[in-house]
Amino acid sequence: MTPLVTAAALMNAAMVSASAMSTIVVAELVGPGAGGLPNTAAVLGTAAGAVLIGRLTQLLGRAAALRTGYAASAAGAALTVASVLSGQLVWLFAGMLLLGAGNAAGLLSRYAAADLVVPSHRARAMGTVVWAGTAGAVVGPLLLEPAQRTAAGLGMPPTVGPFLVAVVATVGAGVAISRFRRPAVDPRPYDAGPVVPNRRTNDLPVPLAGAVMVVAQIVMVAVMTAVPVHAHHHGHGLVLLGVLLSGHTFGMFALSPLTGWFIDRVGSRAVSVAGALVLVTAAVLVALPIGGGLLAVALFALGYGWNLSYVSGSAALSRVGDTTGAPHRTGLEGPRLESLVEAWAWTASAVATALSTWLFSTGGFPLLAVIGLSLLVPVLVALTARRPTPIPVDGD
């Protein structure tokens, strides 16, 4: 687990540093309206990288696929440095695209963690890798100012500093993941699965697991993309904006081990229902004329609702094709299915990112909340619909 957690944390730090500075660089050189384009490239790179890593996992195994993704991110970080030094923005966009591929590797490494343990601990293992994102999300922003001072001291443009942080972090992630090895003996066949009354009714079918993850991603990204604009329009300072973003990030990552423990105890369906309910509550709260304190609570809930949905959906997908009996079978092998759902989620993120501020300027948070609820309610209905009791088979 140590190589997976270390690499995921470093990759998240690289993404935070590069994303923040690339927005500033493009906004200064092209204009504020174009500031979001590098992050759009990173999101698209994550979606494409997820598909590629899934394919490589089938051909070469998880370890080799993850190493390839992290190697691509290191090359991308180097291109962002070259872009700032040369003034050629095309290299910045290419670099962010490749960094997105590394981000996909970091995200998909949660499934590698699930492979390492017996099914009764699988969700907790996945939650631990997701939790690693907390370190990157916290440390990355703190390094922006020191990195700029260091770059200036070395005689380089200050804006190079955060991209140098990305280079160091991605190389470190590559070194860490090079030590990852799958166990010689697969532990999964030797465990009967999590202690739940009926695993087949408490786990999600594959299409519903994918829907839970994609919808949670859309709702979360659509609201959070508009938060800086909302803060600016209402005269909130950077301190309050930082509190809002930090609280949301804490909700997204910090409680992941607890989420995994819940999933292992009660099944992914029950936790997905909880996630959808928390997201509905957050959407309703942000639509109301609330102050900064309640908005911070709402954004924390938005982050944790995403966490509950993301980890529970992932846990359900990790069961496809295992020997303990998956609740739904498809024609896709596990790694390819996992990567495709990840790609769908991040492609949806790209669309939500592009439309968010336009929708916000049209109808504010109430419009974003209505759109979010229109997606969440059908998923919640499907999650809570009455299910027939499965027919017992030998070994159940």
C-alpha cells in the first residue's frame, strides 16, 4: 500500500500546483476568460489517460500501467516548465494534458489497492488511497509562494516555481510506484466477502455504480467551479475563499477510510444512498441565500457526499469478475470497466466545468442546484427501489 499512497499524494500535489499556476499564466498572457483552458486540458487528459491505463492494465498488468501513467505526468510537468521559459503556451496545454494522464493513474490506483486485500477490507483499502489526496491537496497550495521565491532566487521567472514542484512531485511519484508489486498469491479467493446480511442486495449493479459516480462528479464540479465567481461577486476575500475550498477538500478526501469501513460493513448500496442524500442536502443549501459559515458547511457536505458516492461506486466496480460473486456481470473485464467509468466521469467533469460559470451567470447557485437535483433524484430513486430477493445458490 505504501507505494500507492505515496504516489497518489505526490500526484495530487503536482496537479494542485500546476493547475493553480497554469490558470494564472494563461489569464495574464491571454485574458481571464481563457484562464480555465489549461485545467480543461488536464481534465480531458485524465479522461483519455483512464482509457489508456485501463487498456495497458489488461495487456501489461496494473503495475506497468500505473508506471506508464506516472511517467507521462513527469514528461508533462517538464513541458510546463519549458512552456514558461520559452513563452510558448502550446507546451503548457500539452503538459497539462499529460499531467492529466498521471492524474488518471493516481485515481485508478485505488483499484490496485483493492487487489491487495481480501474482499472484507477492499473498500477500506480503496478509501486509504483516496485519503492520500488530502496530503497533496493541503501541501500543494502551501508550496506555491515558496516555490516562486526559490525560482526567482535561481534566476528564473517566479511563475516557473510551482511547475518545478510538479516536476519533483511527479518524478517522486514515479519512483514510489516503481516499488509497487502485486502479491504472488491473489488473496481474494480465500475470503467470503464483507460481513453483510446479503451481499447481492447490498452491492450495486454495474450500471448504477457508474451512474452514482458520474452524477456525483457532475454535481460537485458544477458547483465548485462557480464558487470563486460567487466569492468575487459578493466581495469575499481570499481568506474566506480559502476556508470554503479547504472545507470542501477536507470533505472530499480526509474521511475516506471511514467511508471504506462503512462500505465493508453495510455494502456499497447503502453508502451510495447516504451519498446521494448528502449531495441533495448540499444542493438545497447552496441554493438558499446563506452566509459564508453555512456555505462552508454546504461545501463540506458537497465534498463528503461526493466521497461517499465515489468510493462506494468504486467498491462495487472492484467486485466485477471476482470469485465471491459480483452482483452484475458485463462483457467487460474489470480493469477496462473501471477505466471506462473513470473516463466517463472526467469527460462529464469537462462539460460541467465548461458550462458551470455560464449557468451561474444566468441563474446563480439556484439554477445549478436545480440541475443537480434533476440528476440526483432519479439516481436516488433507483438506489432505493424495491429489489427482488435473490434466489440462493450453492455456497450462499
